[in-house]
Amino acid sequence: MATLDDLGVPDRSVSGILAWYSIIHTAPEDVPGILGEFARCLPDGGSLLLGIFEGARVEPFPHAVTTAYFWSVEEISQRLADAGFRVEATESRVDPGNRPHAALRARRVHLDK
């Protein structure tokens, strides 16, 4: 069985990853490792679509299953950049009576290190 921090696939072997609210219950300090794993699995130019609960800052809140986290688009965009992604588009939405949501579309880029 795979986990978000060990997807169990070879390097650069998938062309896209849909992480639709997949990291909302992940402690903020663990998110860089997960984004790094996503980057490992994608070739340069590979796509990531990430869904989050949007807030003004990284902040925990009670959720139906366990603690979840709000992320600002700016903060998660920086974490994506640090992991080797270029954010190409964001969409924020607020539906009446629901938490704010955001979607980020990012592309894996080559990092010279």
C-alpha cells in the first residue's frame, strides 16, 4: 500500500498527480516531504492539481475526521516552489455556508542544485 510520502512508483514515472484535498489532514511540517515525493514521481513538465482549504495562514481547525489545516495560497505556493513546482494557476472559491477552498495547478520544473 502506498502513502503520500511514499507513492511506491519509480522516479518520473507518472505524468500527473491529482491531490484533491489529500493533504488537508497532514501536519504542516510533513507537507514538504509529501510535495517532494510528488516531485520525485513526476518528470519535468508533469502536472499536479492540488485542492486545499484556504485561509489567511496555515492554521488547524476541527474537521469531521481529525484536525485539518487551512493554507493560504501564497504559503502553499511557496512550499510547491521549494519542492520544484511552478504554480501556473490558482482558483479560490467560497460557497455559502462552506469553508473557503482553493485549487492550484502546478507543473514540475527542473531545479539546478
